[in-house]
Amino acid sequence: MLQMRLRGGSLKFYDCKTAPSPRRVRIFIAEKNIDCETVQVDLGNGEQFSDWYKAINPDCVVPALELDDGSCLSEVLAICDYLESRFPEPALFGVSPKERAQILMWNVKVEQQGLASVADAFRNSARGLANRATTGPVSYAQIPELAERGRSRVEQFFRRLDEQLANNEFIAGDRYSIADISALVTVDFANRLKLSLSSEAMNAKRWYEVVSGRPSAAA
């Protein structure tokens, strides 16, 4: 377990630098300049299955966030929603009920149509995950057909993304939001499978240049 202190603070963030899901929270934290302590969980060596981490998150996945009172949150959206409520500026969930709903709607679309598709393609094809086709404490065998379907769905998602960005500066409108964070991480995750935005996806490529150039993208 590698532990690092980031600018003090009483929150503790359980992270893994190589995993896409905690990166979404890292970017969110960086955008808000939140003080917290970071603990790296070594997924490659199975540290997520250790007794000490199961006490943090019985689902054996990252990220997780330990709060000031010692309780813990898991799931990216729940963690980010908590941080948005506690540290409202800059607003990454919108500032009006309609904008918040639109941002959450698009974040779900990105997760379901994009991120889940990349995960299917990756986890059902990577050699090192032969019996780990899903995250969590239970092992499942890979299904090659799911990998192939996942790749096809990623390509469809990229087309959908380009269409959405034809008339919007960011994914859910004119404001950079958690939906953009999720989509950025999805595009970068897909690159591991050599799946990338096509040269014809000019709207998505314009957007990607902007969001990947933000300082928080390096978090």
C-alpha cells in the first residue's frame, strides 16, 4: 500500500493510477482543487482483495472515498456528487435543475454507451484478465463475443459523441462538467484497444483537444 499526502486535508481517496474509474475522480478533485490524502491500491498485485481494503470497500474495486467521520463512499458518481455538494465551486454538475439533469443524463449515456463498452472489449480480451472479465470479488471467464461487441459499440459511441458535439461546446452544453470528464476518460481508455476518434469526427476531436489540454486531465 503506497500512501501519499496531497496538500493536507481530512478526506482519504483510494486510487489506482492505471485504472480509468478512479481517474474520473482524480480529474474531478483536480478541477475543484480539493485537499485530500491519496492511498494507491495496487490492483496488479490484487491488493483490492486484501482484508484491509475489503474493510474499506467489500466490492473490491476502486475508487473509494473515506470521509471525515470514517465512513466510506464508493462508486464514481456518488463520490463526485458528495464532493460537488461539499465543494460547489466550480460547478461540475450544473447550476440549475435543468442543467444538472442534462449533465447527469449525458454522464449516464457516456457510462452506458461508452465506458461500459470499452470495459467489455478490454476485460473480455486482455490476456492478464482471463478469469477476471468483470471487476469485483467474484471471478468470471472471458466471453470473446462480448469483446467484439464492445469494440463495435465503442465505434458507435464515438459517432454519437461527434453528433452531440456538433452544436455544443461541451457534452451537455456550454459548461465543462462531469460528463466531459467521463467521456475524456472513456476516449483515453479506448486508446488502449487502439480504438480512437476517426479523422472525420471533427466535432469530437475539437472537444477532445480542449478537454485533454486542461491541467486537470493530467491528474
